[in-house]
Amino acid sequence: MLADDHSVVRTGLRTLINQQADMEVVGEAPDAATVITGTGQLKPDVVVLDLSMPGGGGLRAIPRIREAHRSTRVVVLTMHDDPAYVRSVLSSGGWGYVLKNSAEVDVLRAVRSVQRGRRFVDPTIAATVLGEFEQEKSPQLSARELEVVRYLAEGHSYQKIADRMNLSVKTVESYRGRISQKLGFRTRAELVRYALMMGLLSSKDSHLGQL
């Protein structure tokens, strides 16, 4: 669902999204009240929401959108690049934050990411904001678990990790299971992103080209 008080913006977004094989615009709204009501009726997977909206503003609408349909996730699309806005959006329950001057591919990436349960912050401001937010909100890992995360993100096998940490392979597997349960991660790519955000490794250590 698209929520923006400018019809030209909605038209452009509708055209972009409806061209994707895995997306469809199910509704539009020019103000906060309409998007809240529409969310309850249409139950969209994702709402793309402008912050500067009539009827109370987009930021105040985010919790009410979540109340209208708990499974709906909000991607904010805005001109505001102040990190304080990003923190407010994430704290209010938003999942994504994209600047209006970003490339179309970033909008599509944001929608796909949040629909799959992953947060997305515009690359130009992500480094400033997302790491801080994840450290505050993520379940706490022990020092031992963080060490396992680092080795896994670096691409080491369970056997090699066991040798380095003087553990059995079964123990390393148990650590991996607890980490996955705490963080909700299923793939190594997600572990790499988490490790980068937490400062556990640098991008050159993570073999990102293999992901």
C-alpha cells in the first residue's frame, strides 16, 4: 500500500512496483487516516509511507498501522536524512527508511527486505544509524557466542572453529543453534551483516563476494 499526499509520487511508485513480478500495489492513501483504515481493510504486507502527511503525520501513523494489521511492515520514504528521524521511525515500529532521492532499486530492495523480516535503512545513512539501533534492540549474545559469530561470518567450518576455540564440533553446533534462535537468522549472509554492524569484522574479512 502506498501512502503519500502527492499523487505524482504515488503514480511513480505504483508504476515502479507493479512492474515487478513479485509485487503489486493493493491500495493508496493521501493522508494518515486513510492509510490506517486501508491497512485494516486490505492487510498489505508492506506500507510505503511518507513522513510528511496530512492528518497527524507519518511518524504518528506507524504504531496505528501496526495496530490495524500486526503483520504489516512499514517502509518510510521521505526527504528527511536526519539520523534522528531514522531512529524515531525504527523505535516507533518502522522496518525500513529510504530517501526520496535514492535510486529506484533501493526502494525495491527496501520493500523486499522488510517483507522478508529484515530491516532496511538507506545506504547513505545506514552506517550512522542502524548499528546503534541493532545494538540497543538485538538480543544480547555472550562473548563466546559473539566469537562464534565472527568465525562463522569469516567463513570458517565448524571443525576449524572448534579447533580454534578448543571446543567439540557438537558444542560449536550448539552455539550456532542458540545464536540462530536469539537473532532469528537462517543464513550466513545475515550473520555477516550482523557481524559487520556489531564491528566484529571488516567487509574485507567477510568474503561478501561469495554471498
